[in-house]
Amino acid sequence: MQCHELEQILEQGPAPLPADAATHVSACARCRGLFADLKAIETVAREFPGEVAPPEHIWVSLRAQLEEEGLIHAPVAAGRGVGWLSALFGVLPRPALAAAYLACLVVGAILLSVPSSIRENPASQANQMQPAPAALTAQLNTVESSALSGIHEHNPVVAASLRDNLALVDKFIALCEKNLREDPRNEAAREYLYGAYQQKADLLAMMMDRDASGD
Amino acid sequence: MMTQRTWRVPVMTAAAALVLVAAPAASAHRMEKHFAVGERPVITISNHHGRIEVKSWKKPEVVVVGNHNSNKVEVDTEQAGNRIEVNTHLLSENIAPAELEANYEVTVPEESELHVKTDSGEITIERVFGDMTFDTVVADVQLQEVAGYMVVKTIGGSVLCARCAGRIDVRSFSGNVRFLQPQMDNVRVETTSGNILFDGDFLRRGIYILKNGNGLIEVRFADTDSFDLSATTVNGTIENQARIKPDVHGRHSPSARFKTSLFGTVNEGHAKVELSSFSGTIRILKRD
């Protein structure tokens, strides 16, 4: 079995692997990593609270990005009733799937950092940042580690730029979070924080894309 | 003592020898391919490192000239109807940075669609009219006298757009973005920490959205430019030379959300200009 054939199988969504696919996964480090990532994401997705509902602009932004990358063609809003991540899981075609999942995770991390009381009542006294669930943070770290370890070192300038820019985005995220901690009602800072996480997702997706296409 | 005439001979011989030795190294692997195409061909170029120059002519033909020195990379071209693909493949995992380099000179019909992806080096596009996408890590992108809908995605590469027309979306992380004498009616730039310079006219009905996390955003406007202006920053500063009136279109300014903000109309407010920075500097300067 070839890597692309395994990807076609993984496109079908979470299911036990056929024997030949399992053999390939055990023999191919890259596919083993991809499979492990997807399993971990699936596990985290199952832990998502059912009532999580992304704000409209986040949903629109995510949908636009998925459409732009050719990952979805049909409106996904119809799937919201059955859980937004589950809906995506079922309809996404495979290419760059990890990137899409990553975007979902990042958006989820942001959503989970905003208590529902704030979504319903922005002036609420509970308007404070909440840490993302540990499992989600761990998963994001795993994806980040995977992206970093996949950097090809044969072009040191490119490798350094990828690392430097990831550090840059992390620094920007920290700055936004600091502002938000100091002034939890600062909606502008919160919007920049949304954007910063999206930037991180974009950057990790670009890194993973280059790792996958590097021949 | 050597006369002037006698020392010239060994020097010239040595020079000739150098040329003979150097010539094969400079074009160790050179390929030139010609493709007959119809109207608006689509050209896709994928490279790792090197210079990519695309120029146009009026012939319905695409010419690709590729040069690389290493045996560890291979250049591959393919034509499928009106679609041309140019790819650089790495043939080895053990490859030194210098061996990655492949340079391309591509000549295309004036009206062509381009898709260019490379990690490092330079991309230069001149006088091509059509939709274009660029995807780089640190490669710089220079667009000169191009027109169409352009999408540039770069991590740390700079973008220069000189005398461009049409519309453009730029997404960068640390790369600087500059527009010189643009004739563009839709410009959207978002960068994490790069500087953004827009030195040109704001066209009537144009929309210009420039945003960064930190760094400098500078726009230079003419007295005759007509635009609605929104400039906001959470922790940065705004320097303004525009004579601004209250927004004539009745838009409410969400200024309370920002530490520093500026909203209003210059002349009749035909174009829309939105400048935002988290902690950078926004400069709105009058052009000399």
C-alpha cells in the first residue's frame, strides 16, 4: 500500500484500519504520525462539550478558509445541528485534512476560552479568560511538535524562518492574552487574539504542507 | 621585463581557460522548452530555492528556461492543453543548500494565469495580466506592471507591487509589503509583524484594508484622494496628516474599543480605507 492510498482510507473518517493499511502504518513513520494525529484529534473531538457554538464570524471565517483551500464545496452550516466538528469530520475530503482539523482545534481552543456567559452577555462580570482544556492544549502542542520536527533542514534559511515566525506568532498570542487578562472587556484585544490563533493555524498548516510535499 | 604585448598573452589565455572552466559550471544543467498555447494559459511553477523570472510577450507560446547546477535536483515540465507545469524535484535527502538552487526564466503570453510556489529565492513577474497566486516561505515577490487578481501568501518574504492594477490579497507573517504607484481597487493585507507601505491613489469605490499586529503601516495620499478613513490600534500610535471631517456616511465609530482611533472622511469619502494595528504605528501622510 502507498501513502496516498492510506490517505484515501483515512478520508472515510474514523474507522478501524484494514489489515494492509495497518501494516503500512506500522512500516511508514510519516503515515504513523498522521494516523496518530487523527486518532488524537478524534479523541479530543469526542471530549468537546455538546453545547459549544462558535460565534458566527468565527464560523464564517473557518468556512471561508476551508472553501478557499478546496476542502469543502458544499455549505457546512447544515451540519451544525449535529455538532460542528462532527459535521466537518464527515464531509471533508482528505487533502490537507490535518490543516483543517488543526484550524478546528484552534478555533475550539478559543471558543472554550470564552465562557458561555460571555457569549450570551458580554458585559458579564465573568468576562475573563479561561484556559483551554489540557487535552486540547496537549493536542495543539503535539501538532506543533510534529510540524516542527517535519521541517526539512536542507535549507537552513527556510528552517530558521519557519521557527522564527512560529515564535513570533506565539509572542503575539502571549501579548494579546496579556492585554486581555489586564482588561477582560477589551473586545478589540479579543479579536486580535482570535486572529493570532488563526495565524498560528495557518502557519502550522503551511509547515505541514511543506513537510508533506517536500520531495 | 615583459612588454605590455607579451604579458597580455598569458593573461588572456588564463582568462579564456577560466571561461571554459566556468561556463559548464554556470549552466551544468540547462533546459529550454517551448509550448504552444491558446488564450489565457495557466502556468504553475513549483520550486525550492532560486530565482523565478516571468515576463510576457505577445506570442501564443510559453518558453521555460531552467538552470541548475546540482545532480540532486531535477526539472520537470508538463503540458496538458493550455496548462503548463514546471516542477523542481529533489532527488536526494542529503542535499546542501547551494545544491537546491534552480533558476527559471519563463516567458508567457501577456494574458496568462500564474501559480508560483517556492521556499526561498526571488520571484519577479513583469507585465503579466491575469490571476496569480504566490506561496513562499522566505522568497521575495516582486510584481511590476501586472494586473488581475493576485493572492500572495508568504511567511517571511517581502512583497513589492509596483504599478500594479486590479486587486490583491496579501498574507504574510514577518515579510514587509509595499505598494508603489498602484492602480488597485481592492487591497487587503494582513501581516503579523511586517511593515506595510501604500504609496498611491485610493481609487473611487476602492477598498483598502491594511492590518498588522505590530510594525509600521504607512499610507501616502494625495490632496485629491477621496476616502472614508478608519484607523485603529489597541496599544500603538497613529500619526495623521489628513484633513478629516466627521464621517459623511453616518457610520458610528467604535472608538471606545480602542486606545487610539481615528474615523472620518477625506473629501467625499469615495474609497474605504481601514488601517489597524495591535501595537504598531499607523502613519497617514500627505504625498509630496
